[in-house]
Amino acid sequence: MDLPPRQVGAADGNVVLDLFVLQQRIGELMELALTGTAVRPAEYAVYSQLGIAAMTPRDLAARLGVTPSTLTGHLAALERRGHTRRTANPTDARSAVVELTRDGRAALATCRRGFRRMLTMLESALPVPPEQMRALLLEIDGAAAAVVTALR
């Protein structure tokens, strides 16, 4: 029995459904890239951002586009592994700053090897340069944000 074709681009679909299906494919790519690391794709996103700089959970949630409660679960997993530490926020006593520990940076370096291999392969398979693709994704994100605001 043949499987039906994927939804993306199907005549009976729409851009939101296409993006949902594409999100599933990207999740699969990330899982394959992280095989053997015990780090889930959503957790890798947290590691990658903390690898850039220490930040507050609020800033981290905003950068990743996740709710604070979702981020709390991801941070708890990293903390259980001993990969993050929280310190008092010097500019706001009500919040903390999260940063990677030495072990957390080592885990990030391990994950990056597989991730970069996957990313290189994906970018070379794109029909347009990655910068052009990212510019279009930025436009889609802006349009979606405007619709979220309008619907609220």
C-alpha cells in the first residue's frame, strides 16, 4: 500500500497546515542530528541560546517563542543534568540569570557536531541561499505575530 503524499504544498492544503507538517519534519531532522546525546530538540534550542549568552528565563522564552511554563520544563531537564546554574540578576532582584555550566558547554559542543552536520546538509539542499530562506521565514513570523495580535 502506497502512502499518500505529504501535505506540504498539496492543492487542498493551506500555509498554516503546510508549516505544521514542516515543523514535524524539522523535528525529525533535529532528533536525527542529536542521536546519542540524550538531548531533545527543544532542549537543544535552550542550550544553543545559552551558549550565546547567559540570560533571564523571560528573555530566553521570548527568544525561543515559547511560554514560560514550557521553558520551565526544559530548564528543569538541563538543571537535573547539572548543565545550568542560576544566579541573581544584577539588574532585577526579582529574577535570575541562567547560564551553562562547564558540563553544559561540553554537552552543547557534542550536540553541535551532529546539528551542524545536519544543517550543512539541509542548507546545501535548499533551492535558494539560506539567507534568502531566513528572510522569508522572518516575514512569515512577522505576519503571524500581526495576526496573533489581531485575534487577541
